[in-house]
Amino acid sequence: MSNTTNNLPGALNGLRVLDLTQVLAGPFCTMMLADHGAEVIKIEPPQGDSARRFPPFPDGDQSHEFGGYFQSINRNKKSVVLDLKTDLGKSHLRSLVKDADILVENYRAGVMEKLGLSYETLAAINPRLVYGAIRGFGDPRSGESPYNDWPAYDVVSQAVGGLMGITGPGVNQPMKVGPGVGDIVPAMMMSFGLLAAVRHAERTGDGQFVDIAMVDGVLALCERILHQYTYSGAVAIPEGNGHPLFCPFGMFEAKDGWVTIACPTDAFWVKLCEAMDEPEFASHPEFATNQQRRAHVEQTLTKVGQWTSAHTREQLKHRLGGKVPFGPVNDVSDILGDAHFQLRDMLVEIEHPGTDSVYTVAGTPVKMALTPGGVRHRAPLLGEHNEEILAGLTE
């Protein structure tokens, strides 16, 4: 495992981001910018981001400054407390906006307007400001939605955007995806949008409003449901662990757990049959092509599943690894012991206030040769950087 020793500046060094977001979608977006060197100033209300109070908390930590949830997605940031309901808080924010490149918020539509801190107001102070808004159903500036005023969380955006409708064990059994992709996918799209807008601002001096609706981000993730329907009239449904177009392509039981195998091409199917010691099955008239295997999907999956269930995951890895698209279904203990994640700095140890121990968070997946990103320091205490950031501010 790696530790927090990466002190290289990062590709976004020199970019100043005002982060008014809370919980998951917004903080994940700004975490991506912070990991790659941007100075991210987390503007928190006096009570702090509500995610500070989310568990888990480490054993022996009596201070409960924050738990693992907050630590994971707020590393590399600075914290400043501003009460935006007061004149002083608003004044400080307006002063910070003067030198900011980006401001991001994920309030419900209209909140910043009621505070007198709308995009238009702040853009008048700094015309090159890129202003990002992540909302459940978007901002009216980009298109009126009948749901603009509705609050939303991950489970809502997964449902409305179409993801739950194609996920689940079978027909009429929709299911939520485990991680908060209804937050995280829009967050990743927002980080892209912000940097695209910054590029434009650097060329022209003109900032702009960048809007991501969480449900829009999820729909973009589920793009195939649209072309499947408009091209063929097929309404995509939950299909368990299989795939509507390829076979075999999914999850299979081993002696000691589960594995995934994917054969989207007939060439991979031939290699799989060779690994199963049944090369003749590759040319069987009912299974030789993907189209034929899809027509006999149950028989194909049964054949592969019978073989995998007779072997351990390690045996299957030895037989299939590097030959056929294959991977074990890992739990977190498997991941912590896997050399891949260790060697690629995806398991980062980080200190936690109130304890003498270190804890592991996910590293930065975007690897850059000249300007590597990474976890440089722990998440901030509430208001930890007030003096540093606010000293000498004038409106």
C-alpha cells in the first residue's frame, strides 16, 4: 500500500476551486480536481457538511471530526466555514470569487438566488468564473423540467435515469446498483464539463454556467437502452448477470465463490472451449457463433457453469487468465490482497484525526506520466483553513 507522500504539484496546479457542495456528488467531483493538484477550498456552513457525521468512525476516535465516508472524498481539500445567511459570510464568498477559477454547488435550484449569490451575480464580479451546479433534475437555465424543484439522491437518479430498470436478477425485478453511481457518474461528468469550460475561459476570458442533472448523467450511462428501443423497438429489461447481445458474458459460480467470463467474439469462445478441454464444443452447430449461442443461451450458460463450478477461482485464473476476458468477483479483502491494486497505488493509507492509526482509501485512477495525481493529505477539519484563506480579504 502507498502512503500520502505524493507532493508533486499535479496537472491542475494553480487552479482555485470554491467547493460549496455536500454529501457525495459534488464532493466526489471536486475530489477529482483536488487529486490532480487544484486548490479546492471547501466552503462549509457552521455545522459543516452533513457527511462529516456519517459513519464509520475509527475505534478510539472520541472527537468524531469526520468518518471514513467524509475522509474518502474530501482528501486534499481545505476547509473554510462561512455562514452564507449572514452579510459577512456573503461578503467573504464574493471576495473569494474574485480570484477563483471554478465554483461548484449542489443545492436545490433557487437556493443560491435566494442568498443573493446567483451565477449571474458572481459572474459580474469575475466574468471568467466557471460555475458548476449538480442537481437531481438540473437547473432551469439549461432547460425547464417539471421536476426542477424535486430533491434527489442516488437511488432516485438510478431509478429515473433508467439504470434500475435494466439491473436485477430478472424481468420485473429492478434493483439498485451497489455503489452510489447515481451521484458519482454525474460527478465525473461535471469534472469534465468544468475543465472544458475552464479551457474556454482561458482562451476567451469568458466563464460560463455548467449544469449536470443527476438523472441526465445516469441516462447517458445507460445509452444503450435508447438505441435498442429506437432501432429495434426492444425495451431493455433486467437480465441478471448476462448480456442482451453476447453469450457467454456474465458471472459463473466456482467452488469457492464467483467469477466473470466474457466471450463477445467467437475467437474467445474457441479459447474458452479449449480451456474447458472440450474444443469440439466450439464448432458445435448450435454454439459455433455468438448468434447461435444467444439462441441457445440457457444451454450455453449451463455448460460453462458446470465447468466453472468444478474448479476454484485460483484454478480458473490459471486456466483463463490472459486468454479469455476473465476476473474473479472480489470482495474488499480480495482487493486489499491483490498485487494489481497495490502496485498501481489504488490502496492509499491516510492518517485520521483523533487516532494514531492510518486507514485505507481508494487512490486516484487517472494515471498521468508527467503530472501524477494522488492523495496528498487527509480531509480537513471543519474550518481548519479559515485563517489561511480569509486573512486580509476585502470585498
